[in-house]
Amino acid sequence: MFSNTSIALVLAASLMGCPKKGPDLTSPVDTFNEGVRLLQSAPEGSAADFGAAYTMFEASITADPGRAKAQYNAGWTAEQQGFKAKAAQHYRTALNLSPGYSNALFSLGIVLTELGKGAEAAELYKDYLQKTPDDIAVRNNLVEALTGAQAYEEALDNIRVILRADNTNVGAYRNLSRIYFKMGKLEMSQLCAEKAKTLAKGDSGIYNNIGVTFLVMGDKQAAISEFKTATKLDPANVPANLNLGYLAIDSGDYELGFKSFSAVASSEPGNIAGKLGLAVSLRGKKDFEAAGKLYDEVIAADPKNEAAYFNAATLHRKYTKNFKKASKYLDAYVAAFQGQIDPGHPVFERKALVQKAIDAETAKKAEANRRKQEAEERKKRQRKVFEDLKVKVASLDALLTKYGSCELMIEMGGIDMGQMVLEQAQMVVEAEEIDMAADVMTFMDDLLPQLQSNTAFCDDEFSAKAAAAPAEAAPAEAAPAEAAPAEATE
């Protein structure tokens, strides 16, 4: 079986002679070489700049549309970014320019199969096999294309051709397992997978296929075990990592999901399913910004990917609370399928959920504003009570100072009560305990009027006391001083 990652990029013979000042963007050779340089210069362990490389190959094609190798490399870099339809166009053009270009033919067949155009891919392989009928690897590719087109009987006929030539062909048994799986014959699928396993114990793809069958049969734990074995044998196995990753996020294990989908991204940076799974894992890890970027990448590569639009809308509706963005994705989905969806489509239910969230948020904000306004008004009222209390504290202090000796108030207990209330009120004022002012004001409002109502009696009491008091005696007139004795004379 041919895989995209196993097909090497076409290298230009003059790669080592790249101009020091950068490529001449009008030169098809310079731009082609620069595109290859960008792909080859990526640091180990990091992805190449496929976008920049694609721009260079596209410039090379613009300068010279007849360059089949530039078309092929443009297709390969487009495929790495997930632009499979664009990749198919470039591969097809390369094949038209150079009908014997086998790498372009195989790549086109694989991409067409992945795009759901297995019948079209099958025709490419059949044409090739008419000239080279003994090419077992290409016949296995034909089987995969026919399986994708649901032409199971024709696929089985071609497997028989392969097994007559090589009855130990692992790829044939693996594909036979897949066909029986597609046909719903799960036990036969397992038998063929087990046969493939005995022929190639280290083949991670076989373990993945067995895991998928177990999963459909409802044995999730057995499936997980097979997927883990597959990824242990080959950490870069894309299908096994995808299957393990989706089982992980389904159970809420976002760390395992992140690990599995990151492995997919390393092997196939443009893998759409891998990006969607990685986005969900990142969302689970609360990295909403990174998840959002992945959804945008998927939509750019596959403008009609429903899961990307819906997941992006959910991300912003439930997690970032950016309802405007959520609506934007759903509106973009409706625009992408203009005239193809009816009013009962799930997208409109999702739009209703966003509107419901908007209404709930609006009501929540309104309630918060109402409470805030009430709090502000309450503070204003408390401040006014506090200022009024300060005035009444001064009044009570003055009253107690003036009438503190009034026997009537003392006998009534007004003075003691007044002193107690005054002390409490003064502490509230000094500490600026505004929220306690109303409580103290209640005592003040009860006591102060009573004390003030008795001031007239106290004034009378003070006047009566003043009138009854005896007048002070005038001081006795001082006796004249005695004359000093005369001094004796000598």
C-alpha cells in the first residue's frame, strides 16, 4: 500500500545552489528550489512551513505552467495542510503533463479515495494495471479504492488475484479484513485480521483493524488494548492514534486525547479528523484560543466540514461565552450550504441555543445592573443617614452638656440613656461605620425628642434654683492699718 508520507518530494538538482539573496520570484527554477528548501530546513521535531512552501511552488507554476514536478510538490504541500481537493487538482495536472508520472498517479488515487471518490481512483489504478498487472502494491491500492466505492465483490476478486500470486501478502489480508468489516461480517473480519497478524506480528495497522472490529462489536476495553498495542508498535500510526484519541476524549481523558492527536498532527499535519480531535482535547484542557485556531484551519481546508462549524460554535457558546462568534460560525455554515438545508436542519436548533444563551446572559446582566443600582442607592441612603446622624450626635452632645445636671432628666434616666446612646453614636461616626448608622439612628430618633421635650422643665428648674439661692454677704470693710511705731532716737 502506498501512503502519502512514504512518497518522497521531488528534489531539484540545483538545490544546493540557491541564490544567497533569496529566490527570484519570476524564475520557475528559483521558486521551485526555494519551496524545497523551506520543506527541508524545518528544525528536527517541528513541522515545515507548508504554507510558505506552497506559495513558492505556486509561483513556480505561474512562471512555467508546464512544470509537472512543481505541480506535484504543490499538491503534496497542499495535502499536508489538509487541502485535499486542491491537492487532487495539482496531482491531476501533474499527471496530465506527464502521463507516466507514477508518484502523481498514486498520490491522486489516495487523495481521491480519501475524498470519497473511490470509483474515480479505481479507474486510475486499473489503467495503470493494464500495463503492469503484476504490481501487487498498486492492486492493493485498487482494492482500497474499490472498498471506498463500496464495490466489495470487485475488490474481493482483486484480492484473490493478489493471493494467487502471493498467499502471504499481509496487505491483502488487511484489506480483506476491512472489506468484511464494511460488509458487516465482523467474525470474518477478525479471522482475516488474525491471519494478517500471524504473517506480520509487528504490523501496527493490523492491531488497529482488530481494535475497530472489537469497538463495533461493543467490546471497548478490548478495542483500547489493540489500539494501544498499535501505537506502541508504531507511535506515528495515524488511524490507531485517531481511534485511541476519540475514545479518550469520549471518556473525558483529555490528556490522552491530546497525546494521541498530537501524534497525528506530527505525522499528518493536515489531517482533518486529527485537528478536530486535538481541538476538543485542547478545549478540555481549557486552551480555548488554540482550539479555536484549529477549527479555523479545518474550515479553511474543508469549507463544508459540519463538525468544525458546530464544534467552534459550541466552544464559544458554552466556554468562551462569545455568543457573537458562535453565531458567526453557524451563519457561515448556513451560507456554505445555501439552498441545501431546510428549516428543520440541526443548525437552526443550534442557532436557537445561541439565542437562548444570549437572552439568558442579557437577563443576567440586567439583574446584575439592577442589583448594582440598588446597592448604589442603598449606599446613598446610608450616607444620608450617616450625615444626619453626625448632626444629631452634635445636638445630643450639646443637650447633655447643657442639661446633664437637670434633676428631672436624671430622675427619668434620660441622662444615662443619652450618654450611652451618644457614646455608641460617636463610635459609629468616628469609625465611619456607615452601614450601622441606621441602627443607631433608631435609638437617637426615639431618645432625642424625649430629651428635647424636657428642656423647658429643666430651664424652669435652673431658674427656680437660681432665684432661691441666698445673696452672698458683702465682704467686711478692712480695718485701718496700725501706725508703725516711731523709731527710737539715740
